[in-house]
Amino acid sequence: MATRRRNIEEVHEKCRTFGHAWYSSSTDKRPDFGVFIALRCDRCSAERLDNVDRHGNFLRRRYDYPTGYQYSRAEGEEAPSRTDWRLRWMKRHGMAS
């Protein structure tokens, strides 16, 4: 991860480190075809919409993230990996130097 510090809310950092804590939700959004299976993250409120057909076949997925969740990076900078986020979390909690 870049040495530059980012102001990422701790709740967002947990989702980036461990993955989202999804639960079944509802949505007013309607797809052009099929149905949406809506999930919402219990920690950060991100919304995941899985578009499936009437036979349950997956068509596509879309995410709507809360303000502040998206990680902005400088041009040419690589996005941190899940390992990078885990190390950051470990350092914050005194498990790594």
C-alpha cells in the first residue's frame, strides 16, 4: 500500500479487510430484465444488487457504496490489496509492526 495516509473510516476499513457483512434487504430499484436480489452490509451500508433471471441464473451484479467508501488514489498508484488492508488493520491493533 502506498505510504501516503488515507482517511478511511474504520468501518470501511473493516469491510475492505474482512469483506462485507451482507444481509438480505429490499430495494425499490427495478432491473430491465429479471429480478434484483438485494443485499446490504450491516457495517458500512453498501448495497449489492444481484440481477438474476426467473430460473435463478446470475446475470450481473452492481454495488452502491456509501459516501466515503470509495478509495481515491493518485494517478498511477495501485489499489491496496486485501493483504495490504489486513496489515493496516493488524498494525492498528498492535499485531504487526
